[in-house]
Amino acid sequence: MRRYGLRTFALGYLVVILLAPVAVIFYRAFEHGFWPAWHAVTTPDAKHAFLLTIELALIAVPLNTVFGVIMALLIVRHRFPGVGFVNAVVDLPLALSPVVVGFSLLLLYGRQGWFGHWLIAHGYRVVFAMPGMVLATIFVSLPFVVREVVPVLREIGTDQEAAASTLGSSGWQTFRRITLPAIRWAVGYGVVLTTARALGEFGAVSVVSGRIVGQTETLTIHVQAAYEGFDLVGAYAASVVLALLAVATLVLMTLLKPKEETR
Amino acid sequence: MGIAARNVTKRFGDFTALDGVTVEVETGSLTALLGPSGSGKSTLLRVIAGLERPDAGTVLLDDRDVTGLPPQERGVGFVFQHYAAFKHMTVADNIAFGLTIRKRPKSEIRERVAELLALVQLSPFGDRYPAQLSGGQRQRMALARALAVEPSVLLLDEPFGALDARVRKELRVWLRRLHDQSKVTTVIVTHDQEEAMEVAERIVVMNEGRIEQEGGPQELYESPASEFVMSFVGPVNRLDGALVRPHDVEVAIEPNGATEEAMVERIVHLGFEVRVELVRADGAPLWAQLTRDQEQELELAEGQIVYVRPARATVFDH
């Protein structure tokens, strides 16, 4: 009996905390039928916001994936002074509020900022433009690949890599043929989390973007703007798009994962 | 000379794993590095393979100085205690790995892999994954993988250490036969003196980063250079400052001049061998190794008083 009690509790918790809010969004978006929602997400501004969000993710995710794998290799496979510091700093984006990240970027790259002054004098805009938003997105979505890959690298140990090297394999060949296949699921899961984070980012990007409609407005900012402008259907519909993107990412991952390796 | 390591020193932090070790291994021989854990035997093997960089000293393979070379340029085969199987590859792909890296033609690789699968008696298992093999099969696969690239030197790091006793014994015999056929210069690291004696024609005993003694199995057993070697290559009793092998303890029913009194505490039958555990008058324990026939002739019983005498004792200067 107690078992059922626990199950009911777990399910109830999920429904109340996770599913109900998402369900309400879907309900509200399509309350007046499909077409109002469709029109709301196909306005030029909404489409631009959608494409901008995808673009940011397409830049941030590959960079953080490559960086994450290199970082994980450094942390696990190399002994150097300061490795503990590196390991701790990687988690900074998880601990730091995105809004603070946004402001720190403003302080660095803004008109009065340390780098910003020089950059603007030489004709580069970082803040209130694409580069700043890319930096913010990369910052907040940085730890996920590292965090997924590090424990797996620890678990597989160095024997396989050592064996490959005695068999004539160079460092790069060993990485490609031995290490990468061994960590591929960790990398994949890290990529999913990174993507989800990049798509959903609001705080940091909101601060550095300047929220210029049709220019630096991402999908999350678009939701907020629509809501503030009493365009409730627009806000709900754009939210649905964000939710669908998240679901698509998860489904893609599940499809990529072959059945035999679910352990 | 197949392998020569000269004055090799290796430290890990404060710990000195190897302290100026010099070892030579003749081409085509099978040598065992024997010692307790922490004696430096595995480190020495890894230094030879290039998996560890020595702090001082040189390594020569077939008279070529390889000290500065990475493992992939040394032409060694290495077998790890825990197999180091490439889990995401089939058995055949595991074995083919070194050849694939060397970009040999596909047909040649296929032929060679089939040959090696037969050699290690895994022909039906080429398409399986390592996870579907037993420990002994996995280690045979690892051996085939190491042999595939025709290494000038084969290095085995406690290769049977993770296997159960029966499989271990089988693989020892099999390895010895394999070596007799292939004649690849081989070094096997082990902490099991029986394994070293059964497999190797030459044994290097190591302790605390140094070499205690080198020699053939019989030489080490019969004329150990130190107390450490004597007690490591076989069981010993301590008798009035001397070391005595249990099979050199003579047990008699009647006293006979030089004999000492002892009480039979326990008799353990191990098939052909019988272990007689004794306590001397002063309370010191002692055990004698008798054959079954000897024991039956003496008609020993637990609690009985007998008279013991070392047939052969060794005293080391400290």
C-alpha cells in the first residue's frame, strides 16, 4: 500500500509542478482555436525572434560542446596546478544569476566598459547586438557538456587509451576512435541540456540585447514583450513554440540513442 | 638484447616507485617481474612501454634507445590486468585495431584477424562484443590484439590477476605454449610466485623499487639472496633465527638428538599434500609440509607430541 502512496505522491508532484503549467500554456494558446495562435507566431517580429533564438543556439551549442569536451579532458586526464580551480569555475554559470551575467557583460563591453570603449571606437558593437547575445548564451549554457562528460571519463579510466597508444594510435586517433565513442552518450546528453538552456535563456540575453523588436528580440524576450503588451495569445503561442522546441530536442536525443545501449 | 632498462628512477610525488633499476631481458625469452604490490614491477613495465616517463634512466628496445619515444612508436604489445577491451568494438575489430591504424589493406586485416582468432581459440566469437565474453576470453582477445601488430616485445601486466584460479592455471599453460611457438620477447608482471615459476624461464624479484635478485626459478628457490626473496618465492618457517621451508621440516614420533618437541595442532589435507600445523614448546608456531604417504606412515593425530628437525635451514646476515 505504501508503494502506491509513494507513486501517487511522485506522480501528483510532477503533474502539479511540471505538467499543469505547460498544459495551461497549451490550453490558453489554442483557447480561441488554432488560427489566432498561428497568426500570432507568424508575424514578422515573431518569426525573427524564432530565427534569432535558433541562430544563437546554433552558435553556442557547437562551441560549448567542443569546449566542454576539451575542458572535461583537461580536468580528468591532466594534472596541472589550478585544475581544481578550473573545475570549480566551470560551475559558475550554474551558480550565478543570469541577470548578473548580463550586467557584467554590459560593464565589460558597454560604451563605458573596459573592452567596450576600444571596441566601439573601432566600429564593433557587442552590447545591444548579436555578439553580446552570443556571449551571454555561451556563458549560461557552458557547464552542461563538461558536467556530463567528466564523470564518464573518470569511470572509463585510461586503460583503453593506453592500450590504443601501444597499438600505434596517435593522440588524435585515440581520441577519435576510443575516447569519443566511449563518451558519446554523455556528450549527447550534455548537448541536449545545453540546447535547452540556450533556447530558454532569458535573463542574461535580455540585459545585453537591449530588447530591440525585430532585431535583438529572442523568442523568450518576445514572450515577455507580448505579455507586457497584453497580447496574451501571442505570448502563449510563442511559449508553445518554445515548449515544442524543447520537446523536439528531447525526442531527437531519444531517437538517436540505439536500443541496445540503454543501460 | 631484447629489452634493457638502465638506472631507471620514477617517483610519484614523495613515493619512489623505481629507484635506479637496471634490468636486461634477452631477445626471445620470457621473463617475470615478481614482487608484492608497490614493489615497482608494474611501473617498470609501463616505463618500458612508454606509458610512464622515467625521471631518470634509459630504455632500450632491440638496442634502440626509445626513452624519449611515445608508446605508439615503440612497437610493444601491452596486455592490461583488466583487459582494456574497446567496449564499443566487436572482438574482431578490437584485434584489428592496430592494423586499421596502420592502414593495412582490408583483405590482409581480415586474414590476419582470422588467424589470430584461431590462435587464441576465439574463432566463433569475432562478431561479439567484449561484454559478451568471459574474463578469460576477454584476456585472450587482448593478447591477440597486442600480437596483431607483431610487436618486438610483449608486456603483460598481471594478465591473469582478475581471473579465477582455474582459468588462471589454464591460461598460464597456454601462454607458455604460445611463447614457445612465437618466441616474442615477453615480460610478465605478477605477484604470484607460482605463476612466475611456472611460466618464466627467468625471474626478476623486486621489492620497494629495487631489484632483490634475478635468476631462474630453481636458482631463486634454492639459493635466495635475501630473506625477502626466500620468503617471497615460497612458504617459510622461522626457527631460531633461521628460515626453513615447510617441506624441509622433518617430523618424527621419537626424539633423536637434534630434534625439538612440538605439538600437532591441526592437520590439513590438501589432496596429495598434507599441512601439519605445530606449536613448539616455547609457543612458536611452525608448519610442516608432508606427503600423504608420510603422514599416514606417522599416523599423526591432533594434540599429539612429535619431534621436529629442520633438514635444511638458511641464515641471512642482517
